[in-house]
Amino acid sequence: MADNEANNSPKEKSSEKLVIPRSATEMQRRKLEKLMKDPDKTVSIPDRSKEWKPGEAPEFVRFVMGSSAGAGSGEFHVYRATRRREYNRVAYIDRMAEQNELNESYHKKLEENKAQADDKTAKKRAKRLRRKQKKSGAKQKKDETKKGDDGNDQGQAGSSEDDNDDENDEYEEPHFVIGGL
């Protein structure tokens, strides 16, 4: 029995072939399969990498050098590295300034859009209230003329003309805006 167990273990190992993933999807599929074999196992998700930030510019530079004649052969590489660091620092500052400018313009545009939407909403609210008041005013006039004991035709004709004017105003006003404004 020990011989059978010994024989089974090499066979199990040989049955698991070494598979080289040929694409990113295969690699991800194999990783997912490995994770799903033991779902109780905790998975560590790495934190987002921090944005690169250059070191601060030195306050005082002791060895001022340049790519001039008379400098040693090793000094050029030091100069080149210093120049590269400074260019990277300046490029980083420019990128951050541009990003801040874009951010500010974005928030300014959001505020403008919000103010525009609020103005539009306020106008529509006022218009709805005016219509509502006109309708309630017209109903009150009709009720007053019906309840009134006075059989004056002019009073009734005047109120019906006002009602017709109100109705015509509603039909003349567009219900939508052409051009999106």
C-alpha cells in the first residue's frame, strides 16, 4: 500500500502540467481559478500607488558645476543628473499648475451650470404660480358672477373675455425651447 501511495503522488504531480499563459486573459483566468480554489483564504489587495513627487530643490548648492571645459570627465555625469532632476521638478510643477487650472475651470463651469439651472427652475416655478393664480382668479370670478344676484350682462361678458384672454395666452406660449436654451 505504501508503494501505491508513493506511485500516486508522482502521477498527481505529473498530471499538473506547467501551462504558460499566452495572453493576459489566460493569465487572469488562471489567477481567478487559483483564488476560487480556496474562497475562504484572505486576499490582499495592494493600495493604489502614490503619485511621484520630486524632491525639494536644495536651498544652497555647494558645488556649482556646468558642462564647461576644464571639468573632470566624471563631473559631466553629475551635472547631467542634476539637470535631469531639475527639469523633472519643473515639469512636475507645470503639470500640477495645469491640473489645478483645469480643476478650477471645471468647478467654475459646474457652478455656472448650477446657477443657470436654478434660474431656469425659478422662472418656470414663477410661471406655474402665475398660471395657477390666473386659473384660481378666473374660477373665483365665475363663482362670483354665478352667485351674484345682479343680472348684469356686462359683468359676465367682461369675465368671459378675461377667461378667453388667459386661455389664448396659454396656447401662444411655447411649451418647449428650440435651440436648447
